[in-house]
Amino acid sequence: MIILNTLQSLSDKWRKNPQKPVRVIAFGSSNTELHWHSLGGFNWFSWLSSAMREWIGRHITTINSGIGGETSEDLLKRIDRDVLSFNPDLVIITIGGNDTWKNLTIPEYEGYLTQIIEQIKKVNCLPVLQTYYCLLYDKMDKIFLRFPKFVEINRNLADKFNIPLLDQYKYFSPSYENEPDKYSEIMLDGLHVNPIGNALMGIIASRLFSLPDPFFMDTSFWEKVKIFLNLLSSYHELPVKIPYPEKK
């Protein structure tokens, strides 16, 4: 219950103190970075950021510190500039795909990720680990077959350090295992989600922070997202949906 208890209490605390600025940083590689591959749309952190500012308050400042192509080692090298210098309150770390591709060993990955967590905790900031969605293993180089081991390291470190984990992989992987062709429709390529996949991640992350779902003003896009939200929920129970607050 570390996820719900910690993140819900944080959301409540921030909501009750609107005069205190709050900084939330997303720290990772291409699936964190908002760039050309986002196809002109939001990515998961954009959706979560909007949900935080709407349902907690505009005193929440979010900073995207993702850089495509990076590994956990690369994150560690730039943590002072891109994370600690902002004096953040919470950092969401999403890394591992490039570690797999660039053939880092599991102990190396665990070691770098451990150092990242420790440095964030030293500045009285809460590190939050996030796993990836499920990759399209059938369309990827065989080296990615070891990716689930990198996912498991996140789970182990979350337990070890008693910190929250946004376990996206847990919610995405059953759909891939049961309906790989349908699942591929939320992917941009074998390693990255497309705008629909990003929206799904944003919804799940928002719920894990005990926030209402992001509001999708593009109704045609929302209809597409709902199809795949139902797909995910048909194979694994999703986090509880939080009702929208009543209008005053």
C-alpha cells in the first residue's frame, strides 16, 4: 500500500497548502521527453501534469527532464543539473529501455538506479520509480527479452527503499500477452507508446496519485483511448477511478 498511502497523502497535503510551491520532475529518456516523437500531442507526463495542476492546484510546477537515448548511467551524470538544482519535492524516474539495448548488466543498472534514488533522498525529496509499459517483444531485437529483469529491479528497489512505484508494466503486459496485435495499436514502435498509449499511462499515473482522470476535450481521441482502457482492464484490474469533484 506504499503507493496509494504515500501518494494520496502527498496529493492531499499539497492541495491543502496552495501557498507553498511544489516542484515535480520527470527524469528519464525518450518515453519521458516531450519531443518530435510525441507527434504534436501530450505524453504521459503532460497528462499527469495537467491532472496535478487541475485537481491539486496551480502551485504545482512540473519539469520534464527526459532526454532520449539515455541510460541510468547517463541520468546519474546529469542529476545535479537537471534534477537537484531545481530543489524538487518529488521525482518520477523512468529508465531501463536503453540500458537493455546498450547491454548494461543487471548489477550495473541496479547500482546506477540505487545511486539516483539515494541522491534524491539526500535532498529531502521523494523518489518515485515508474516501470515501462510492455514492449513489443515479437518485433524487437532478442536482447530486449531480458527487459522484464530490468522491470523487476524497479520493484525490488521500491521495496528496499520503501518508496512508491508506478508499475505501468503490470497493467500493460497482460494485454500484450493475450492480444499482441491489438496491443500493438497503442505503440509507436516496438519500444515507445503512441499518443493513445501515453494517455493510458497518464490515466494510470493520475489514479495512483489518487487524482481524477485527465479530461480529454478531444472527444474523438477519448473514444479511442476508452477502447484500449477497456482492453487493459479486461486483463488486469486498473487502479480505482477517482470521481471528478462536484462543481461549486
